[in-house]
Amino acid sequence: MEENKQANSNEIQIALSEEMAQGTYANLAVISHSASEFIFDFIRMVPGAPKAEVKSRIIMTPDNAQRLFFALQDNLKKFGEQMQKAAESAKTANFADFNGPKGEA
């Protein structure tokens, strides 16, 4: 019982404002680093435009950047597995069969 109380006390409640929930689209990321930090610049490039704009900059410690790397790697693996299952399912699906009566001619 004591372990449950401790686990609950380690939970973090994360607030997400409506504006932040909309997200920011980026189609390019530039990553640089120093001995003490990693800098992630998320950029939106518009085809044919001479300039691209940094939409967001995230600065992390190397430890947190490594945690982000592992979390991204895990999520990409899960995404790939889901897409593979969906592709296999689409191959075997019979979209013309609606389980209704068969037509006769």
C-alpha cells in the first residue's frame, strides 16, 4: 500500500493549453549541440520561398536529448508495426463483400 502512495506522488500533471494543443507544423529540423546542451530548431519551409522560418526552438541537456532519442526510436518502431498490420489487413480485406444477399442474373 505504501508503494502505491509513493508511485502516485511521482506522477506529474501536465497542462496543455488549447493554443498549444493546436501544435506547430515543421518540415525541417536542425540540431546542434555543445558540451552542455542540444538545440533543436524546428523550421517550416515553403517550396519556392527564399527563406525558411524557425517556428520553435527546444534546448535540452544531453541526458534529456538521449531520452528523447530513445522515446522517438520506440515510437517509430511501434508506428512501423501498426502500419505493417494495416497494410496486411488492407491486402486481405474484401471491400466488395458487404455480407448482404448476392445478386442473381
